[in-house]
Amino acid sequence: MSATAIEAGAAETFDPLRPRLIRIAYRMLGSLADAEDVVQEAFLRWLRSDRASVREPEAFLCRVVTRIAIDQLNSARRRREVYVGPWLPEPIVEPEEDLADDVTLPLLMALERLSPLERAAFLLHDIFGLPFEEVAETIGRDPAACRQLASRARTHVRATRPRFPVDRERGMEIAAAFFAASRSGDMKALRTLLADGVTVESDGGGKRPAAMRPIRGIEDVMRLHSSLARFFAKGRSRILCYGLINGLPGFVTREADGMLQTTALAIDGDRISHVYIVRNPEKLARLDGQLVH
């Protein structure tokens, strides 16, 4: 059999599973580019494997992707120790609902605080519904240990859930009001939208101006926006679209420097509790190519 025929045969089984495998890898890594690299490596390993002996290709490939992602996470942790400023996941904007439907940005941030094994156990069991026996085989721990890993992860994740979530329509209204107030310099209107403990995190990755640390509390956040008002007053921050960004209401803008920016809002009740801003052009390149300029 020719090499082309062998690859085609491997792809026939692999390609229908690719979206699920990318979902697993993205939720593990927080980067779509890295997730696609992991899944491509999994395909190469699938191509080299004794496929005839694999009774359940999906389970086999989920294990391969998870193990590669765990290795990537261990490396990524070292890279993030020297990352400039806050690190945020690569933004996923509708209509890529298969990636943004069940894992919101606050959950992705909570996962960042977990060990790679805790993250894998929680995602595979709680998000993707794998029994602990399969999780154990995937990450090389016994089922009891996997239950403990998932339980510890669950405790961290529980704190990310809003006490009073808002529906999508109301979330989009608040996103639009936030954009209008912040760009027009209407500080009175802006204050009414923010929770007392609001936090702003902006990820420029050292490549664009961004706060070097999270801004916490309504007074400091108001001072931040007051200082930004003179830049926004020039009218160079242009809305490209509203939508869900990693499951949160938000918007995509083109800023005064001509570069893209995403703003996602965690909302508890009718107040914004967290603002996540991605400015790092490396994390926005894919989105930039998808949007009409």
C-alpha cells in the first residue's frame, strides 16, 4: 500500500474525531494554535501506530491528545513564569460555538491555577463525561486518585461561577453599555455598571501597552478608565462586533494603533465583576483574519 493510501486510511478514522480532540486540547492549553499543533502530533502518532489493534480509536486518541497536552502544560508553565503581564487564554468568539459553549473564560482561568493532572482529570470527567476508569488509563493514575484530582479541581472551579448569572440578551446590553460609557468618558454611567470588587486584567504579552498587573476594586478601575478617557475621546476605538467571547458577553474592537482587541465581561447579576482584555497580537492573529476589516 502506498504512503498516500496509508495516510488516507488513517485520516478516514481521525478526521471525524478532530473537532472533539481540538476541544480537549484547547481546554487543556488555552491556545487554539497550540491545540491544533497537539492534534496534528496526535495524528502523526496515529499514523505510525498499529491501528488494526486499536479497538476504540476515539478513546485511544483522547488519551494521546491528553498526554501530549500535559507535556505541553509542563513546558508552558515555565514559559508563563517569564510572561510579561497577566496571561489570558486565546479568545474564541462566536460562531465557533463548539469551542466556546461549555467552558467560559473564568473557568479557563481557574484551570490555569490547577496542576496539569488536576486539569486533565476535571476536564475529561466533568466536561467530557469520561468514567474515572478511562481517566485513570489516560493520565496514568488509579481511579481513586483521579477522583481526588477532579474533586480538588472542582473546589477551585466552583468559585468562578456567578451567584446571579445573566441571560445572553441582558449580557449583550451590558456589554454595549460598557463600551459606550468607557469610550465616551461617561464615568457616572460606567460606575453604575461595575461591581465594587471589579477586576480588570489585560494581556498585551509585552507586545502592546497593557497593565502589568490586575487592577482590582472599583476606585482603581475608575481611575484607570478616567486616564484612558482622553485616548478614547479621539474616537479611534471602533466596534467590529458584539458576541460571546469564551462564553462571556463582550466585543471586538479595532483600536487607535490599528490592532485588534477583545473585551470579555464576567457579569454577576447586573454588575460587571471582571473585565478580560486581550491585546497580544499573537493571540488575535487568527481572529483578525476572520473579521472583515
